[in-house]
Amino acid sequence: MSATRPNLAAAYDPESFRRLGHQWVDQLADHLARTLRREGPVLPWASPATHVERFPANFPEEPSGVLPDLLTRVITDSHHLHHPHYVGHQVSAPLPLAALCDFASSLLNNGMAVYEMGPVSTAMEHNVLRWMAGVLGLPEGAGGVLTSGGSAGNLTALLAARQAKAGFDAWNGGPTAGPPLTVLVPETTHYCVARSTKVMGWGAEGITPVPVDAHYRLRPEALEESLAAARRAGRRPIAVVASAGSTATGAFDPLEAVADFCAKHDLWFHVDGAHGASAALSPRYRHQVKGIERADSVVWDAHKMMMMPALITAVLFRDGNRSFEAFAQEASYLFTGQDTRRWSDVALRTLECTKEMMALKLYVCLSALGTKLFADAVTESFDLARRFAERLQSSGDFELAVAPDCNIVCFRHTPKGLPASELDALQVRLRESLVTSGDFYLVQTTLGGRVWLRTTLINPLTTDEDLEALLEALRRAA
Ligand SMILES: *Cc1c(COP(=O)(O)O)cnc(C)c1O
């Protein structure tokens, strides 16, 4: 190849790869060092149109000298999630070791739809999932799959729930082969749950909302009425989806009460723990997810509180065999023999055919860094959120939306003398000011018809002093 196709030979040349790899790691390490020192903006804000112009598709026909400048510009213009002033969405500041694993995964590219294409990553996935099931307290025999994000994870779990509880074969017969189905969900459920039921063809009434209390937690005493209302409307309820860490406020639904209700009515009990299942890692906070061990299925994102880069989501089933029903080619009761239930051919049970070596980063980081790092990260971020909430409450010019269950804190600035009618607009302006200046990155949400600033303390490098600086920055901007 090298004689006749020099460009190809150069592109695959191991020595160039070695040199370039060292340069890139150096550049990324320098970036990490600067960011950890709080240098530079969190988000170097620019409009979508500006970025479209900055990164045009002017691709040359022959190799060019764009490196290393191109990487420098990518680093500079990107959002800097390791900056301790990043307190926005539920996206992690990844462990550098995990990033190296993704790098290795990309080169090895063991796609793992079938065992032979990813023998190591398939085994790691199997064992990482068993470990996670153990952390949650699921029984022996629990198992599942890794998939690309909580949204795909919830769809996967609900497909299995449908096959188990619909009473007809919706996989082959379609959603109209039986009565219309629905799942009971707290009003605060993540939008992907409604998307999943719509993807399954259940329409808008595929979710039946259950009211939440003043703390934004599902009200278990309201479940009976929601169930009855769904039935009156001609729907067959098959499951309850509880949130372990709702998205807006991080509220944990009362899982034990939901488990009791599901047992009583023979409903599938699914826990959307995309954000909060990680609480089970923390001896101090695992009580928040008490009852999760009774779930039929759980979704748990490791790319949120477990410091993994996107994406790695566990879909766990208390009976690991249920995972085969999500994408069953036939109804589960028709399965015969072992052929269609090979655990080692992961694509039998995932939306993806080819996927990354997803388990690699988590397996390697748990092996090399130890489990305590992960437990401590959860405990410390929840502690930090509680101290921040106390600070807000004693401040006199900030209002806390609700006492935090986890590491999500919603609040608003209420400077003296400003009429209540102007407070919503103020929060919007404050957020915009801090975000576009690059000083902090935080988001906003609407609760009870009012606008609140929303922070997720997901970066383990964020300190009390950073949060004090955030309040000062908000006061200045106001
Ligand atoms: C983040 C989140 C999701 C979506 O997960 P992705 O990994 O972003 O697809 C779903 N549910 C809850 C409760 C979440 O916090």
C-alpha cells in the first residue's frame, strides 16, 4: 500500500500516530491544567452562526497543515466542563483516565453487536452491569445492557415492560393488537419517557400523570386515583415510572411506596435513575434510593454522577432475562431454546447494533481508581449542595426553591426593593449575563410558574468558595 498510496500509508503510519498522540495529550493536559486553575471562560459564548463560519467545510483534496491549530481552536471554543464554575446541566467533568479509555476504544473499535466483534468489552459490560446491580441491591440473576444514554435506556426498559405486562404481543401485532396502554409517571418525569411511549405508538395518553407534592416528589396516595382515571379513559396501565432524581429539582420519588403499589396492582416498576441511581454508591445518601432494589428495571447513567464521558447508560433488570424481551423478535412466551437468548451477543438486547466499547471506561476507572472515589464524589456533591442551600437561605437576598435531595439546587435572586412581578425577567437576564460573560455556566427552569436559576453541582472540583463567588457575581450582575 505504501508505494502506490502514500497518503494512506501516512494516515496509518504508527510513528506519526505516536508523535501526534503525544502532542494532543500534551495540549489537552495543558488545557485541563488551565481550566482547573479557573483560567479562561467556562463557555466562550458565540452564536451558532458564528461557529458555523468558524468551522467551515473547506476540506482540501490533499493532506494539509491544519494541525495542531485546529485542535487548539476546538479546545478554545468548546464549553469547558472541568472549570469549577461549570454548574449547569447534568453532564460530567470526565475523569481524564476515562477519556483515554474512549481514545483506546476508538482505535480498537470492538463494536460488540456480537461477541466475536468485542470479546473483552462484552465481558466487561456483563461484569460491570452485575456490579452495578449489586450496588443497587438487586437480587442474584439481575442483569441488563449498556446503551447510549438515559433516553434510549428508558425506551429499552419500557419495551420490556410492555412485552411483560401488556397481555398481548405488541411487538409483532403493533399497539392496536390489544387495548391502548399507558404508564403512570410523576408530573415531573423526564420528557424522554413521553417520547418513549409515543415512539411505541401509544399517543399522548400513553403517559398518565400522577401529581407531585410541594417537594416535587410523586404523591403515592395519588396513585390509586391516577390508575382509576386511566382505566375510566379506557387505558390499560402496565407500569409506574418513578424518578430517582427528577430532572428539574433532583427530587427522589418515594420508591418503597411505589414498589408496594406496583406489587398490589401487578404493575411493572421502573425507576428512571439516570441522574440519581448513583446515590446508591454513597453510604451517607443511599437511603434516598431505598426501594430501588425492588424495581423491575432501572436506568442509571454513568455519564452523569460517575464522571464518565458521554455515553454510558446501564439498563438493569431484576430478572436479567427480561432484557431479551425489549427487542424480542417473538413474544417472550414463544422463545425456545438458547439461540435467541445469548447474553454474549449484546445487540439482541439493545437499540444499537454496533456500539462503542462502552464498558471499557467504567471498568478501567473502577479497577484503577477504586470504588471509593465514586462513592466520595456522590457524598461530597450532595453535601456541597446542602451547604449551598443553607447559604442561600441565610443570605437574605436569595430564595431557595426547595431543599435539595441531591446535587441539584434551584434558587432565585430577590434583591430588596424589586417588585415580585419583575423577578422572573431578572433571573433570565442574570443567567444570560453570567453565561455570555463566561464567568459561570448555570441553567434555568420553571417551577410553580416562576423562573428559577438551576445549578447541578456535578463537577467534583467545584468548592464552597466557587459557589460564594457565584452569588457575588449574581449580585454584581443585578
Ligand atoms: C438525564 C436524564 C435523562 C436523559 O438521559 P440522557 O443520558 O441525557 O439521554 C432521563 N431521565 C432523567 C431523570 C435524567 O436525569
